[in-house]
Amino acid sequence: MSRISVRGFAVASATAVTTVGAVVGVASGSDQGTTPQVEATAADATLLAEIPVGHNVQAQTASLTQQADTQSDAADTAAKKGAEEAARKQAAEDATAKKDAADAAAKKEAEEKEQAKKDAEEREKKDEVGSRSAARDASDFAVKSSYSTAEVQAMARQMVPGDQFQCFSNIVNNESSWDYTATNASSGAYGLVQSLPASKMSSAGADWRTNPATQIKWGLGYMNERYGSPCGAWSFWQANQWY
């Protein structure tokens, strides 16, 4: 038996007894028994008022708790979904940013390579043009009866482009040791660059035998025409010991 039914039964019983007592008291004509019985009835009414709702309260509490749990679960689910969506969005943005950065870096690298290629081609073109044209011509130097090694080298420095001079000097040093009258007894090669035959140098000037400037002019033209530059001629000379 539940709590409410027990208490209800007890109250009902007490009320019935009180009522019977009151009736008996009235019947017996006793005034003293009436007041206590009335007080007992009021007390019984108070007890009835204190009886809890019971199952209805429990059901309402359970319903409210369930609703609160449902709302909490829904809020958690929404929060989780929002967080996942934000994470996906951030990941997509990060991936896009990385791709853009990689593309920009690749583009910059390609541009730098292209520019470096253009710069190299431009330098090569300038070097080629420079190597094919003397800074000064043989006719710019005064004609003398003889020239020292230092004077001949000074002429060469002024006629041969600066970036090609060392290569030109290496060849001349190995061929004639800067002696513009050097003659190869066996082949007949002659001059600073050992032209063979020697008469080839006449295309640069009639004074090819005695003017080192004329020999330098011819030798520079020969190296440019056949090997591209004095340095090209020097590379060939190193590999073959002749050019």
C-alpha cells in the first residue's frame, strides 16, 4: 500500500471515530465531549492538506527533467555541429591559403629563373659583342721601331676586352712569351700569336711583321671568328696545346 493510501486510511478512520464520538456525546447530552472532537476534526483536516500529490508530482518532475535533458542534448548537438562546421571551414581556408602561398612561391621562382636566364643571355650577348670588338684599334698607337714586353702587354690590355684579356694573355704567353718577332723555325709560325702562315696577319695591316698592335688585332679577330672569344680559344688550347 502506498504512503498516501495509508495516511488517507488512517485519517478516514480517525474521522469516523471522532464523528461517532460526537454523535454519542450529543445523544448523551454531554457538552464536554463536543469541543475535543471538533478540534480533532480540524487537526485531521490539516493532515489531509499536508498529503503530497504523489504520482502526479513525480510524473511532472520526470517530465520537466526529461525536457531539460532533451533541450541540453539538443544544445550540445547544435554546439558540436557548429564547432565541426567551423573547424571544416577553417581547414578549408587554411588549405586555400597554403595553396595560394605555394602558387605564389612557384610563380615567383619561375619569374626569377626567367629573369636570371634573360640576364645571363644579355650578359653573354654583351660579352660576345665586346669580345668581337677591340677597345682600341691598332691605328690608335704610335708606330715605333721597337717595343718592350711591357709596352706590348699595355697595347693588348687596351685592345682586348677586359674579361677576355687573361685568356688572350695565356695564349700569347705560351705561344711567344710576348715576343712580337718570335719565329717557329720548323713551321714558320710568326709573331705574338704565332700565325701560320705568318702572311695571314697582313689582313690586319701591312706592318704585321714589326707592329705588335697589328698582330694583336689580327690574333683577336682570329680567336673570335674561330672559337667565339679568346677564352674559347684558351679552352681549346688547354685541351690540345695548340689552337
